[in-house]
Amino acid sequence: MKTVKIEGQLAYPIDKVWEIFSDVTRSDWVPAVDSISEENGIRSFTMEGIGEVQEKIITLDKENHCLQYSAIKTPTPLQHHLATIKLTANEQGCHFSWITEIAPDEFSAAIDHGMSVSFEGLKKVLSKSQDETAD
């Protein structure tokens, strides 16, 4: 099993960042996904180049700013998938941590890429939101 990790400092209030990814149907920060639906704790979407994916929401903890989910249906057979996004407030805004456990190992590069472009997408959505607030 591989672990893929992305961390970064975000110069935005923790609640503003939490608002974006805690809405488990929000897709504007996830490139290659047009829409996400959720029913009974399962979110479903189609990702360009990958296909249909379903993820079980395990934890959606507003108090601790933590989202944890596991892919339960993918076009490729996964033995294990567990992702955790956690925010921690600090003086500069908040620290963002996204850790995914994945097996088999050969899927780790695709997961790493998806997480990286999504983190960049999150930063773009936050920047755009800040620009709109300034107007």
C-alpha cells in the first residue's frame, strides 16, 4: 500500500476553506469532474479519463475540519482507498493536509496527480472567491 500526501499553507480563514470541500457535492475545485451527486452518504461522479466513481463519506467533521472518504466503486479494481482531508487553523490562515492510502501501488501516481490538480483547483476557487468579495 502506498500513501500519497499533499500539504500546503492557505492564506484563507479555515471556515472559508472548509465551506468548499465539506460540500461533498461541490465540483468546481475538482478538474475533470462536471458534477457530483450524493445519496445516503455515497457521492457519485464521472471523472474524465477515469470513468464512474463512487465514494463513501466516512467522516464529515465540521468541528475538527476533517473529511474522510473511501472509493467503493471505480473502473479499476482497488484493494484499498482511504483519503483524509484535514484543516488546521494558524495565524496565516490554515494548513491543508490531504493523505490518501491506495492499493495496489500502481494507482498511486494517478491519485497523486488527481490530488495535485484538485489542490491547485481549490486555490483557484479560493482566489476567485476572494476577488469577488473585494469587488
